[in-house]
Amino acid sequence: ERLVGASADREDQAVEAALRPKDLGEFIGQEKVREQLDLVLRAARARGATADHVLLSGAPGLGKTTLSMIIAAEMGAPIRITSGPAIQHAGDLAAILSSLQEGEVLFLDEIHRMSRPAEEMLYMAMEDFRVDVIVGKGPGATAIPLELPPFTLVGATTRAGLLPPPLRDRFGFTAHMEFYEPAELERVVHRSAHLLDVEIDTDGAAEIAGRSRGTPRIANRLLRRVRDYAQVKADGIVTRDIASAALAVYEVDARGLDRLDRAVLQALLKLFGGGPVGLSTLAVAVGEERETVEEVAEPFLVREGLLARTPRGRVATPAAWAHLGLTPPRSASA
Ligand code: ADP
């Protein structure tokens, strides 16, 4: 696992529960989403109704699970958490749906990875609070309709565009979660430091925030590594110097690039003059698989405006040269 990876590792899972904001007021950033969700939930509460189904789209680690728990808390409802890959058969979904309590929130992570039959069952459940349970096999099979109590489905996906339109259309409210601004991540770091009993100053928090790739999960993870360093090598207080020294040990640079990211950029700049160079050639040059370069390193480099994918191959931007402190050759500086 990479220190700057966005999916939750074991340690994240163990500590995240303690760091999760418990209500909308505590949830940092995502102003629009919070404002809209607040209205949706208040209105449902005022009507004494179950909240509309909510679709949350956005990259891993941006707070989708947290928001689903907040929705349940704000509605005073219990929550059940599962994921698309865990539901391979329609029967798995029927079992979950039929055991929900009235008003319960069902959080379905990676909803785009559900099996097709389960997905079709979900359409009817979302719309009519009803499922058809198939009993028996072959020509003798019969569909037994089963009434469900009204519930709120909170679906999460990395990209809403991955969902089939009939599923997407059944959500009353869709929220797109953006990467966080550095100032927002700074608040996340301060908040988490407080909960973890770590003393940190403003510059220390800013330093961690700047390396966190717009992602609260990564900010929390870097904070824990920096805390360890501060305890072992200093007096436990996290300052800018301590944060940069700690993250230098873990090879996470000032912009949040790790060793792999920098190796890709370095090869692109030093060996290929900034490109264009084909993905396979670039991958061989850094000694990695094509897929690793394309799926692990490049998305963030592209997002940061350091690398561009063009029809002729990978190209470094002027910002890439600047970031690695190198001077572009004349022809590439345009
Ligand atoms: P996702 O489900 O999108 O992968 P999570 O909801 O599990 O992300 O969030 C990952 C971690 O980041 C959690 O521990 C949570 O505490 C923290 N986090 C996410 N969003 C926020 C936020 N807006 N404010 C404070 N902490 C957040």
C-alpha cells in the first residue's frame, strides 16, 4: 500500500471510526453538497418521511462513507453498510433489503460493481419498496412479491457516469464530491490532531495538507506518520520542519508526489526530453508495469497538471520541469 494511496488500508479502517465527523456541521468543506443535503434531510424530517435516495459520487477517501453515516444520524435512523462487490446474487440483496427497518439507511459502496440481477432488483426496491423473490428453478419458478419498509439508499461510486441511467435516475438527489482545497484539508488535519491528542501548529498542519492530494483520508494518514516522527525524533509537537522532515523519510514531496510519481516524471523529463513518449516505453524506463504507470501514477500527475496524455504519447508540462527543478530544452519549452 502506498502512503499516498486513497483507498483505506487496515490501519485507516481501525482509526477512521474515531475521526469521522458525526453531523453535517462537523463535516468540513463540500459546501454545496452540505447545503443541499441539509435541505433534503430537513424537508424529509419536517414531513416525517424517509429521506430520498442519495447518490454520492467522488474519488475514494473524500468522505462518502462518512456522509452516509451523517445522513443516518441526522435522520435518527440506523445504518447498514455494504458494497456492490459483496452483492453478487440478487438473493444477497433480497436478504439485506428484507431485513431493513423502516427509515433505515442502506449504504451501498461501489454501487457500480453490483451484479446485473441485483441491480435490477434494486430498481424496483428503490421505486416501489418491493422486491420479487424468485422461489424454485426452471419452469416451475415463481416470483413472490415482498413488501419492504421505506428506506433510504445511499449509493457511492467513483463516477456517476459509470452507472446505468435507469439506476442513476432513481436517486432523488445526486451529490458530486470534489477534491478538497488545501485550507479545508488544513482544518481536517487540525481536527484530527485534536482528536488524536497531537499538538500541531498552523504551519505543521499546512505542510501536511499540502501533501495530501486533496483527500482527507490521506491527510489523516500522513498526520499519523508525522506524529510518530515527532514523538521519536522531537518533542512530539508537529511543526512545519517536523512535518517536512517526516514526510521526506516517507518520500512524499511538497506536492504529495511519492517515489513512483517522481520516477515517472523524472524518466519523462530526463530520458525523453519531456516527451511525447509512449506509455509502454515510459513504463519500461521506470521498471514498472504499464498498468501501474497508467492507473497508479498518472491520474494524479494529470490532475496536478504535471503530465498530459496526448495522442502522440505522454508529455510533460512546464510545471513538471519546474517541480523537479530542471530546465526544459529550448524546443520543449513552448
Ligand atoms: P470514502 O467513503 O469516500 O472513501 P470516508 O468517508 O471513509 O471516505 O472518509 C475517509 C476519512 O476521511 C474518514 O476517516 C473521515 O474522518 C475523513 N473525512 C472525510 N471527509 C471529511 C470531512 N469533510 N471532514 C473531516 N473528515 C473527513
